[in-house]
Amino acid sequence: MKLFKLIALAPIKFYQKWISPSLAPRCKYYPSCSQYAVDAISAYGLRGVLMAIWRVMRCNPWSHGGVDYAVAKTPVKNHMNLKGAI
């Protein structure tokens, strides 16, 4: 499985390092589609490849964009007791 991830991530990492810096930022989503692909493939393997393809297909002139993480962020619990703080 590590070999699959390495092979799948190599062209994306090449794009991020050598091609993307020379282009103007244009992604409607956060994180960018290439970073989404890296996160999805790293976390989910083959399913992540399919998630990345679906994300690129959704990135079109008619989409609204927005924040879309490949891996669910864990909510931060507030351990502070705010009673009496005011």
C-alpha cells in the first residue's frame, strides 16, 4: 500500500513543487485541489484517488467553492469553564 501511495503522490508533489508556483492562484476551494488530493490519498489510499478525481470534477466555473477538507478535522473541545468569566 505504501508503494501505491508513493506512486500516486509523486506526480502531485512534482506539480506542487515545480508547476504550481509559476501559475497564478486560481483554486476556488480551500485547501487547493492538489493539497486535497495529497491529503485524501495519504489518508484513504485508492478511495482517496477517487475523492481527488471527484473534487477536480467539481471545480468548475459554476461551483461556489469554499472550504472542503479531505480528512475530517477533529473538533477542539473547550475545557475552560467560562462561568463567572464575565
